[in-house]
Amino acid sequence: MAFKGFTNEDFQTFQIDGLDKRMAAIRERIQPKFNEIGQLLTDDLSAQLQNEMYLHIAKHARRTINPPKDTWLAIAANKRGYKQHPHFQVGLFDDHLFIWLAFIYELPEKEKIAKTFLKHQDVFTKNLPNDYYVSLDHTKKDASPLNQLDVEKALERFRDVKKAEFLVGRHILAGDPILRDGDKLLTFIRQTFKTLIPLYNLSYE
């Protein structure tokens, strides 16, 4: 079955009260779509990076009381997990879909990656389009337009603060028609990932 995109109901999942009910809706509404597009995106990235990439879908297994405010798929070069590695994400909050290249606080090489990025800031300022965003905390909706961000300051914080993170990519608001068109959305995600691949490769230098 062809991927048809995400619906208003998918985003409304995050307004359902209670952990069990919201998780049931995530499993029923959203995770099948993540499985559908996730393997396509994983195969694309494996081919472009010439390296085997692996799909991970968030299970939210550690939650016992509070229902998740968002959910996501992640694609990384490690079969066992993704949090300790640079990884690509596609996910939903209640009001937008996010497409990230993510460097989160569990990364053991965080300081080294930050120093590399600080030496190559032109990758952010010259190579990425104006509609890109940066998040400094993957658990929050807040993100800053890249063209309004002090990139150097953000990268220094990423380097020096243990819990600091750096995610770069795009947002699509929940009401955007592209979300209802599976082909256009997949093309948009693929284009975003392709633009972020040089930054991904740089993180391994």
C-alpha cells in the first residue's frame, strides 16, 4: 500500500489523556506509517552513505506515568541503538512534523564533533537553506531558524554543557497540505536528508 502521509488524527494522538491510551494510538496510527517510510528512507541513506544503516522506532519503554509528547523514527549506523550515534529522525509533536539530523547528549564523541563543527561553520551558514531549524533539546518543541541563530554560541554550548544537544533540519506545520501527500512528503524528507549528509559525514571526521 502506498504511503498516504500523516493526518490530523495522527497529530491529535498527542492530545489523548493517559499513557496506555496514547501509546495504543501511537502504535495503531503512527508506527505503521513509520515502518512504511522508515525502511525506504533507511535504504536510501544506506545507498547514499555507502554504509549499512538501521531503522529504529521509538518504543517509549521507560515511561510509566507521563504519556509521550512526541514520537519518532531514527536511522543510524548501529543496529543495536541510535542515541549514542549521529542519526536521522522523522517524528511528530502535536503541531508539527520534524526532520532532523540529531546529535543528542548520549553521544560519547559529543565534544569532538562540536569542535569539528566549530572549525567548519560555513557548512551551516553557506550550505543549508534558509528554512532550516536548530533545536538544542530534542525533548522540547522549541527550535530556532538557522538564519537567526548564533551558530558558534550554540556549538560552544553543545561542546561544553553535558546535557546540551544539537539537532538541525526542518519542520512542517500540522496543517501543511504536503503532509497529506505521501509522495511529496517522502521527496521532501529525502531532499532534507540529502542536504544534511555532508554534515553527517563531517561528524565522523
